[in-house]
Amino acid sequence: MNCDLARRRAGVLFAACALLCSMRTGAQQADPPSAESAPLVQAHFHHIGINTTDSYAAIAFYAAKFRARKEKFAGVEDAIWTGSSWLFFHEVDKAPGSEPISGIWHIGWGATDVSATYRQELASGTKFTAALHDISALAGAEPDSGTVISAFIDGPDHAMIEISTSANNEFDHVHLLSADPVKAGAWYARCFGFKVRSQQEQRTDHDMHVAPAAFVTADHVNITISPQQYIKDRQPDLWSGRAEFAPSAGRVIDHLGFSVPNVDEAIKSLQADGVRVLSAPRNLKRGVVRFALIEGPDHVSIEVIEDHSPAPSALSE
């Protein structure tokens, strides 16, 4: 798909992996507000937490390969600033698990010309686990229509990183898996105030289950939630004998991070609603940053963070 064609389609693109949630096909409808539509907490997308055996090399990789820049978070921690999001890195002694057996499947950047980006990355020595392929059906569009194409980069510690059709080249999505995508999407809307659209009917493509599904808009980042059965159809041997998701904590893509105005009040509200708290609020840099961990649907770890540190300057074109 050339750049001009990508731009012409930008107004109608709906991507479960390209994830421009403002661009939807008729199959997806905005979920109606509930009688109690006020969220428990008003949150914003903040970061992705990544485990790595070599944080220096991982940071260099993301800074070189994507629209991203190395920055010092809160003045104390080397991290990646990409768009309006952070990537945080926790160095571990042994390789973290990377197989798609947790509720976090992969993260991704958009590309206005995926084919050209793919060729450029191949030429530079970037390793791919999946070559260019059409994911239009997974994105909710007409199957094999060329509306959305993507490829998967083999990132540091085998993190799955997707590049997919988009109107820009920004960090733009997280792809989750769920035993109940529609219910999981509703959870993110109720707890954090994110907008959600869902496909409640079952749908298959090439004998793989691509729906029910949910599509959550968290500011500039789109969170697609696909059915657990999709990955079981795709990699049956990996899921043989496995009944549920492994916790995301400790795996290469460890957690999602959402910012809130007051982390103590947020945790109190979430806990009162039955959300499991994994760690109580604590401080970084004398309270400039305060954070806690909770467990979301499908054992996905979520860091709830109160961040008073200055944001870096915008990335240059």
C-alpha cells in the first residue's frame, strides 16, 4: 500500500492492530453509556512496562527503529519517550517469557507506508517474525481487502512489535487477548473512562476467531482486545492443555500504565469496586511520582501512576 493510498483510506480505516479508533467500519458501534456512566477513575494512557536483560541495548533499539527518543523519566530513570507515551524498562537476570500466553499480546507503531517501512527495516537488518500480511478482517474491515496490512518485528527479548497501516508513524496501539473481550472492554471503560466499541457477534477469518472483540480508545493509544480463541486457533500447540492466561507480570511486556490525578484516591475507588490491588501506592523521588499496581481482566498488570514530573518536549519531525 503506497502512502497516498494510505492517506486516502485514513478516513475509513478501522484497525484492530493499526488501531485508529476514530476510524470504524459499520460492523462496530459505540457501546451505549450505562445508567451509571461516570468512571471510577478518570485516567490517561501513560506508559508500557517492559522487562529486558539489557536495558541499554533495548533503549537504543527502540530509539533507532521507531519515532522515539531516549529521555530521563522524572530525572532518575532512562526510558523511551514516544509520542505522548513512555516505555519503561526493568532489567532482569534471565530472559522474560515472550510467547503469547498472557493477556498482553503485542505493542505497535503506525506506518503511512507499511511496505516501504518493511523494506527499509529489512535492509537495515531488522528481524521480523511475520512478513507483510493482510489483517483487514482482524481489524474489522472486509477480509483480504488490503485496508490494513502489517508485519511483526522481533524486538529485544523477543517482544512482539507490530508496524501497521496508519495515518502517521506514531506509537499507536496495544493488542490484548481476552477470554471475554466485550466484558474486558467494558471494564476499561467503567474503571478508567476510556471510550469503547465492541463487536459482540462471533466472526471468523480463515478458520480463526477474530470476534467477539472490543476496541478501546485511551487518548492517543488504541487498545484492541481480541478473543482468546484467536491465539488458540493460530498457535494450538502453545495453548495445548492451558486453560487460562498467564499473568503479564514478569513477561517481556509486563504491564500497562495509566495516569490519574491522585493515586491514593484511585486505588481506594478501584478496590471498593472489587479490583485486585497487587501493590499499595508508593513514592518515587519524594512523591514527584506515586504509583501502585492492580490486576485487570485476564491477569493483565496495570500500573496506576500519579506523575508530577515535566513531560519531555515533542519529538521533532
